[in-house]
Amino acid sequence: MHVIEVKNIIIPLFAFPIFGNLILWAIAKIGPSYKNYSLLHRIFRTALVLSSCAFAYLSFSGAGLHACGFIVNPVTSALSALTCLVGASVLRFSVRYLQADPKLPHFMSDLHLTLAAISTFMIADNIWLFVAAWVLISLTLHRLLLFYPERPGAKAAASKKFFLARASDVCLIGACVIWAFVLKIGAFSDLGGLATPAQDGAFNWSLASALLIIAAAVLKSAQFPVHGWLVEVMETPTPVSALLHAGVVNAGGVLLIRAAPLFSHNPSPLMLLGCFALLSMIMGTLAIAAQTSVKARLAWSTVAQMGFMLLQCAIGAFAAALFHIIVHALYKAQAFLSAGEASPDLTEDARPEGSVWPSVALILACGAAIAIFAPSPDLALSGCALLAAISQMSARRPMASLAAGVFLVSLIGFNHLIWRIGISMPDLRPHNGVLDRLFSLGLVLLALVQRALSAPSLAPIQKALKVHARNGFYINAVLNRSLSL
């Protein structure tokens, strides 16, 4: 009886963001103006925030449930809480941002449909339902990217994104075809029951599907060398940029986390994923320091952060990758929605005087101490990641850096809590944690190189590196030429 009562509560709770967005999509589609349903829209946004609180509670309660092709577990609950919170923020901002635009109802209808697809994607367990949501997200986002079709830059970037998205769709569908018709698997929850790898001489279909999943994730998350579209879609409305960078681009990481059991028998493809992710993280981190506009820095930041998140998946730290998705999505949504309030101190002229090397030495010493003496590899990974972020902040805002240091302890504790509650996904990392600690220290070193590019006086080699980094090392130009864009 208790199980029936729980199902009667949980199933409508998870269905609410999906059907609520679909209802408002239909109303916005047929309604003559936004004013006709503004009150209903406010109620819905409030309900989304309350739902995010309920989902957050379920993510820690460990509740598990399968119904109607969906799954409720700590992972999907945390992702649903994130979707509701970011969705409510973007919806509220969109109303104010486009209140004088006559195309507001059309924009809101496409936005609601996109949020419904994302909500479905986060909790889908059936592989074909997951594929349908994956494809629908891309198609509805394409309409949002072309909200101003008269802008040639937006049109070219959306066309490139559409082409790459179809390639990722083909990869995901190919993997699901192998699962369904060869391996006889119809849901992500069944991946844990995969048989052992194929014997010598037999084709390893499981390995083939793992490679296709990695290809789909790299294409979806704008990783090297197909990252260019993400830094070009700057002419789209700000709410779309916030939703793209805080939600849609995370789809590749979500796919890898949901398919994590697949790699317990096929860990070798993760090395390939690590190569793409590492290159993306290095290139994005260096490019950030060379950009002159706020939105360009945020876009390159997303490329680097997605590389970092996929690199966590590559070393088998899937729970840490989930933590990264949540924190990055909240930060990037806030950053884009407040981009218009950016302070002038973000310009090159506001860089501090004096040498950066004393602070570089101090940060490097702290990073080495965290990487070596942290009680667990998980804490070393989180501590060095956040120390790298603080090293950038300290150049301009010393007091904010101090506050971030306090926040560092809280975030490390939260990450440790995620590991303690035992999220149901495999941990494929070496037991000694040496790889994690070396990666943690390398992350701090990369941040220090970026810091050196922000110095007030640059050596000739630094100036040359900065010019190349500002242009993304010309990788995107080569891709544009090959696609004739």
C-alpha cells in the first residue's frame, strides 16, 4: 500500500513539468497575445520552483521507481530539479526581455516545447523515448536560434549546429539500434545487465555502441573540433543563450552518465573521449583569456567546462561529472541572464598593475597541497577545480576571491556528500587515485597559464599565443571552409 501511495505522488510530480509545458505551448500557439495567459504563466513558474525543491529532496532520499518508460532515481531527480529551476528562471526573464516584441507568443510557445522535451529527456528510461526527446530538443532549439532569421550570423551558426546535431542523432540512433536488436536492451536501466565482452573472433557490438555513444556526446556538447557553432550563436536572444549553455549543451554529459554501465565492460573508448575533452578544455581555457566581449568569454567558458565535464566521465568519475553539470548550469544561467549588467572591469584596460607571479606561485603551492594531501581523490578533483576558478577571480576581486574560498569548502563537502549517498553508477577509476590527483594538479597549471595571458604586460611569446587563442587557434575556420559556410 505504501508503494502505491508513493507512485501516486511521484508519477504526477515528474509528469507535471512535461505536460505543464505542453499545455502552455498549446495556449501560446493559439493565443493572440501573451496577456491572455500571463497569470497562468506566473502560477506555472512558481510551481516549477516548488517542483525543483521536491526533486532535490528525492535526489537525496534514494527513491527509485520505473513507470511508463520513465525512471525516478537520484540521478534523474537531481537533473529534473535543475531543469525546473533553470526553466523557471529563463521563462521569467524571457517575458521581460521580449515584452515589447510582437513575436513574444511564438517565442514562448517554442520555449515551452523545448522545456517539455528537456524534461522528458532527463527522466526517460526507454531508449526510444530518450531518442525522441534528444531529437526534439535539437529541432525546437533550432527554431529558437532562428528567432531573428534576418541576421546572417545567426542563420549560418544555426545551419552548422543543425548539421552537427543530425550527425549526433545518427550516432545515438545507431547505438540504440544495436541495443534493441542485437543486445536485446530496451531501457537504460538494463545496461547494467550486459553480458561480458565478446569472445575472440566475434564482433563486439557492445564496444561499437559505446563508440557511437561517445561520438554522439562529443557532437552534442560542442567539443573539439566541432565546437565552433557554440561560440558563433551569439546573435540569438539572451534567454536562448542561457538555456543553450545551461541546459541543452549538457545533453552529451547526461547521455554518458545515463549510459555509464555500458563502459564497465568497454572502458577503452573512454580514452578516445578523454582526448577530445582534454583538447577542448585546453583550447577553451586559453581562448577565454583572449576574448574582449562578455558573451564570447562565456561561450568559450562553456567549451572548456564541457571538456572538463567529459574528461571526468573519461576517467570514470561519473558522479563528479553530475555534480559539475549541476553547478555549471546554475552558474552559466545566471551569467547569461545578467550579462547586460557586466561591469566595465571586465575589459582589458582594467587589468591590475604589478606582477602576477607571486600569486601564481601561491596558487600553485595550494594546488599541489590539495592534490597530494586531500583525503580522497574525489576531494582533490573538486578542490583543484574550484581553486582554478578562484585563481582567475583573484586577479580582479580579492575580496570576492576570499568569499569564494569559503564557498570552496562548502562545495567540496557537497561533492563528498554525493559520493556518500552512493549514486547508482559505476566508478571505473583506478583505486589508487593517482590519475585523479595528476589531473587535478594539471587543471591548476592550465588555469595559471590562462592567468599569465591576462598579465598587464606580455612578452612576445605571450602576445603571439594570445592572438592565436583569440581566434580559437583557427580550428573553426578550417571547419567552416570544409562545410563551405
